[in-house]
Amino acid sequence: GPQCVTTLEGHENEVKSVAWAPSGTLLATCSRDKSVWVWEVDEEEEYECVSVLSSHTQDVKHVVWHPSQELLASASYDDTVKLYREEDDDWVCCATLEGHESTVWSVAFDRDGQRLASCSDDRTVRVWRRHEPGAEQGGAGGSSDPSWKCVCTLSGFHTRTIYDVAWCHLTGALATACGDDAIRVFEESAPGAPHEPPTFSLAAHSPALTLHCSASVLSTSVEAEPSRKKSPRVSFSRHMSLMARAVLPVSFLE
């Protein structure tokens, strides 16, 4: 069976998230100690910490790698998302994404890595798009790092903290996990030109009904308490009222 081949120590508080780079040779970890660590693993399965990144000012909740590049993203209690890349045998913070008004719990890249979704305690999902340096007139010259700009905010769909977001690399659908007991799935309306802001609307799925616009995907746990087994925990009347608020896609340009 599986065996523990190594224990990596160094963080000074709870370790919140771990993520392998696509190459399999880098492991990122983040902690309540406000740091992000990058570890390198060689053929002998020896792990070495190659960088300790202390860009965040608070608890770091989540780390995730770009799908094809050695670009790392982290989400934090300091309300920001940060991006890191390697430079001269060390790792540096190359971008800070500001806009959320409370803790950022999770981040996810789309299939091409050109966009990043972040979810927050402020009950919104933000979609950020990568802009290459020099691609825009009037942009500050001299920087070789791309900038990331918020191109869409999903607001008004969630009634509590959004703890996780997942971007399907096959269909492009976004799924969210929320403190109001619901999972929501968003689908992008036909993508427009690259400079057009994206528009996401809620997908049409529900256990009991197929609806044109469903606000939540709700299901009853098989292991629910005996007293609750006969009826779903969330009534469909509430489900329908949520739907009514979410018939139109909500997207705001920054």
C-alpha cells in the first residue's frame, strides 16, 4: 500500500493547501503563517525548499498552478490574489490582484491559463484576464510581466461565503461551493472577441427539474439524519425564489 516517503517541515502554522506543478517537479504549499513555499523534487525524491514567499500579509488559504506554465497563484485572508514566477534561481511575486472586499478562499485557472477565477467571503466570483505587456496603448512600458485585470464579477448569486471555485477544462463551466449549502454551475455565454468582457449565466440543472435558469444545484445527502431523510433540506420554494433573482446573467465591467 501507499507509504509516506517524506515529511516536509518548515511552516510555522497550519498548512492550508498543496499543489503540484504540471511538470511534477515542483510542489507549492501555503500556510496560516502567511507564507507560500515552493519545493523542488529530484529523481531521488529528495525535496528541497527553493523559495519562501512572504508577499501576503495574512493567512494564505489556497495555492494553484497555471495549467501549462510554471506560474503559481495564491489566495489569502488579506483579500488579494498573488501570482509568482521563477526569476534568477528564486521566485518572485509578479502580480497582485486587488478588488475583493474580504478573504479570497480559492482560485482556479481556465483551460488555457489566460483567465483566473477567484472566490471570496465577499460573496462574489471575479474573473481576471491576462494582458500581455505592451498590448495596450498608454500602458506603462518597461515591465515584462503580464497584467491581470478583472473583466467580470459574478455578484448577487450567492448569499454566503464562497469557499471554492472550479473551472472545467473540458466545458469551460465554473462551479462554486457556497456556505449557503448550495453548489452553483455557471456557463459562459458565447465568448465574444478577446477584448469583450465575458458573460456568465447560471446553468440549467437541478435534481428534480430541468430549468432554463437554475440558481442552485441541490441534493439531499443519503446519510442525512433519519428525521430528514424524507424531505430535502432546502425546499424548492426557496430554490425557485433564488432562480427568479438569477434569470439574467450578472456581469459588471470594472
